[in-house]
Amino acid sequence: MSTTDPSSLESTTSTMMAGALSTALCYISKTSEAYNATRSTDPNPSYTYDAPPTADPNDPNSPLTGLQSRIFIFSVSTSLATQYIPLMNGIFAAQRLRVPID
């Protein structure tokens, strides 16, 4: 990013939605792991992105103690067919991490 200049951005006509989604998911994943590592006393926890095993993620009354993340996408550009597969891969990754996308 330190080598990006305005002329290289002007020459790009496509959106970088998939890259932005990947960056957000990487940040959420890294932050969640760091948060869970500080709360865990077990050196090999059986959970990574979810609440500790004592909380049932399927029970709406269960208190989840992990981080709750959410991604908001706001785009004013048209969607391109070349971005469809990378964007869908990002959506599937968010679904696996249980991160809602608005």
C-alpha cells in the first residue's frame, strides 16, 4: 500500500469488493483469535472463532462471550462478472466464520 499512487488507481476500472471483503475477514479472524487466546487457559482450545464450548451458539438464550463481528458493504458501482467468483468465495468464508454481511 505504500507504493500505491493515484495514477495506478485511476487505471483500474473494476471494483475491489472481493479484496476488501477478504481484508475485513482476515482482520476479523485475527482479532477473534487474539481475543480467544487472551481468554483461554487451555493451550489447545477446541474453538477458534465461536464462543467457548460451554455456550451453545444455536440457543438464542445462551450468553455468547466471544467477539460479535459484522460486515457492512456499501457500493455505488455496478457489479462485474469477473468479481463474481472471488466475491462468492468471500461470502462463503464469512458464512463459515458466522460473520453476517449487510
